Amino acid sequence: MSALSSAASPLLGPLFASAKMRAALDDARLLQRMLDVEAALAHAEATAKVIPQSAASPIAVACNARHFDLASLGEAAGRAGNVAIPLVKALTAEVTKKNSSAARFVHWGATSQDIIDTASVLALRDARKLLDADLTKAVRGFVALAKKHRNTPMAGRTWLQQALPTTFGAKAGGYAASLARVRTSLLDAIDRALVLQFGGAAGTLASLKGKGPAVAKALGKRLDLKVPEAPWHAHNDRLAAVAAALGIAIGTCGKIAGDVALLMQTEVGEVFEPAASGRGGSSTMPQKRNPALSAQVLAAAQLAPGFVSAILAGLVQEHERSTGGWQASWLALPQLLLLASGAFERIAEIATGLEVDKARMAANLELTKGQVLAEAVQMALGEKMGRAQAHEMLSAAAKLTAKNGKPLKDELLSIPEVANALPRKQLDALFVAGNYLGEAARFAEASASAALKSLKK
């Protein structure tokens, strides 16, 4: 599982991926995972009496990444078509230095794809822990915000315009619940993909002369991977499901980051990313507090669909081994994991450190001179004269408010039909945002509870 590209580079990598994931997917770790598979294969074949017991230990001892030059292997891989071919050659030479007899049994009965794909699965298992930690942190952070602000009124917005009052708790609860759902889907997809790939040259294990199943069982046990009913050389559905789940999870983080960035606008100013030294500044404007974390998440959400589509396109694999689709996954899947790590880490930081300005939320509810509560009045008026007539009356009054800046309540009081239908005390109550929050508080609690419950599974 290669980690080539800017998402793993020392210069740009920190913008897009967590330090832990970059370390987990670097080239040295990739190489070591492939060597771990080769070592486990030797022990499994010795257990199944396919190779001499005496050959297993010398092979395993040589399976240390420090013995090999990454640059040389990379250059050779460019000529060979994959990195396993030169690695097996180099490993055989390394074993020969100490035990030429054991060197005869390096990579016995396996094929390049067995090593590469199984190493990719091992990388997925390591990545799972990192991704889960940040998603769990983010869920808990938004749950805390949902509970704290279950009754904090703010403007609900549709089509980027103020619509009706809601609560920030309901908003945060929605974030928590959506992240909890994508976490469950992602972890389940990864768990289903933690399956050994071992089929030999064309998926039949013919070279092992009837002992293939025994070797596969021993190899799976040694690597702690499930052994499938048959090799999956050209059936990439499990990894494609992981890619899709990663794409959805990153996109979900992007939705949250987009909201935060919009709420941080100078003209809105309702929430702010957690402050930190050197974060969100400008190279020229000293007053700026930019949504730096959100921007990085949104960048990941822009990039992820391309990598997901590459893996989905790679599902069309010819016969028993693909020409192109398989190779594309070597780059695409690690990039998705790197992007996901950055997005999850930053969303977790936002969730646990978000600054909420309740006063600004309340002030922004007053910006439209009461228009944000037009539906509340319409519904009350509709009970007296019918919804259609009430809607037309409120629409006309709202247009006048927008035009001359006079509060909507005052415009309505000048209409005899409204004054006759709604007592002043009732009308005053209809223009209190906290009186028209519907089930927002209940939804905040329900979403938070559902999110926490999912973390226990």
C-alpha cells in the first residue's frame, strides 16, 4: 500500500493527513508489512510441511526492512511492474547470505498479488485504530455541544438564507449522529476487508500440491486475518466498500466543516474554530481569523471522490488479475486513508474546541426584523382564516418589511384582519424565537443519545 503523493510528503502532508497516519503508511512500513507476509508465509508452509522447518526461521530473520534499500526497490519496481518482484529477489539474496538452502524456499508458491494485497489489508487494520480514535473523539465532542446548547436559539438556514429558529444543540446533535453513522459503516467495511489474499499464480494454489488450504489456514492464523472461501485476486469489492465508506465519511466531515466556515464569516460570527498559535492568520492581514481547520477538511472532501471513483472503476478487472485497476488501488486507497485521517483529526479538534457565541446567535435572529418567525404567525393566523390566505398576507407584509425596514410585527398590526384575528399578547409571543423551536431540543437529545449508543457497539 503505497503512500506516494503530497498527502504523505513532509512539506504538504501535515495539511492533509495526521502525523500518525503518515507514519503508519510510509514506505518503510509498507515494505515491512510485505516482509511480514513473507515471513508468515514461510512459517505457515513449514507448519503445513510444504517447506523444511529449518527454512522458516532464516527467511523470517531476513524479513526486516532495515536490510533493504527503498530507493533501489522503487527503481526496480518501475521496471518490473510491482514492488513485490524486486523485493522477493532482494529477500532471496538476503537469505542466501546466511542460509542458501533456506533461500530456495522464499516466496514459495505465492504470487506478487498475495503479498501486496495482504500487506494492504494489514495496513487497513492499523489505519482502523487511528481513524476510529478521531471519529470517536469527534462524536463525543459534538454530543457535548448538543447537550450544552440544546436550548440555545439560532437561525436555521435554508438556501443560505435565514428560515426558522432552531437550536445549536440540534445542529450539533445532527453532526454527532451523522459522524456516528459513518463511523459504524466505515469500521464495518474495514472489518469485512480484513481477509487474507492467498491464491498463487492464478488463484488455484496448484503449486502447493493439495496443501494450499492448510497453508492458507496457517497463514491466516499467523497474520490474524480471516481466511476466505477462495482467493479474491480479481474481486476487489471489499476494498471498494472501504473506499466508498471513506469517501462518505470524508464528505460528512466536509458538510460540518462547510457549516463552521460559513458560521465564522465576519457578518455571521456565531461560532469559531478553536484558537491556537499560528492558526488561521493571514500573511498580510493581521486581523484575520480564517477557518483553517475547516478549509483543510473541505479540501479533503474535494479530493476524496476522485480516489473513490478510481477504486470503483478498478472493480472491472480482467480474468484472474487486472491490468490497471489493481495497480491504481496501490495509490488511491492509501490516499483516501491519509485524507480521512486529516479530516477526522481536524473535525475532532473542531468538535472539542468550538467557540459558540450565543449572544451573536440571538442578535442574528433579529436581523430580519421578525421575518424569521413569519411561519409561526402564518400558522396561528391560518387557524383563523385558512393557510393560503394567511400565507399571502404574511408574504405581502414580509416584502414591506424587507423594503422599508419596519418590523414585521408592526406591519402586521397595521392590517385589520390580523389585528382582529390575533390578540396583541398572542402576537407578541409569536415573535419570540424561543417559543418556536418545535422539537429542536428533543432532536438534540435524541441525536446525542443515538450517537453515544453507536459508540458502544
